[in-house]
Amino acid sequence: MALMCATSLMSLSAKAGSLSKSYSGDFVEDWSKTLESGQAKIEYGYNTWLVHEDTCYAYHSNASHYARIYNGGGAHAAGSKAAGKWSKLEVTHSGSEVTYSCEW
């Protein structure tokens, strides 16, 4: 019985999954894209309005989740949102390669 409890606790702490997309190249003009897979979706891109930003809006219809961006400034994460809600992240752009993701 103790073994069954330990196994259950371990599965609760593991990350369930992610949906991500990397982009490398010139970050000059505004752009945005959408990626969907199963119950997850990200709307990601780059904008130049006021400041140069990398943006990632993450959605999952059936799990708690959060938006994450990896850029030249490091790893950035938004607050966790409940299933069916959007987690939104906007960070100052840095570097020539950026990875945008929804983590759950």
C-alpha cells in the first residue's frame, strides 16, 4: 500500500505535457501565428508597438496551464490558469531565437 501511495504522489508532481514552437530569424516587423494540437493552443509572435516584445498566449481546454517564453533574456513564465482560461505573457524581446510554449 505504501508503494501505491508513493507512485500516486510521483505522478502528481510530473509535468503532463507541452505545446511549443521555436522561431529564429529577423525580428523587424510585427507578426503573429497560431499553433493548435489536441486541447492546447498558443498564439505567439513579436510586436513593436511601444517596445519590442515577444508574446505568447496559451490555452488548454482540459488542464491547468501557463505560457512560457525562452529568449535571449532567459526563461519567462506567466501565472498558471485553470482549464478554459488564457495565460498571457509579454516580455521584452532579446536574441535571434525564441521558443513559445503552453505547459501543463
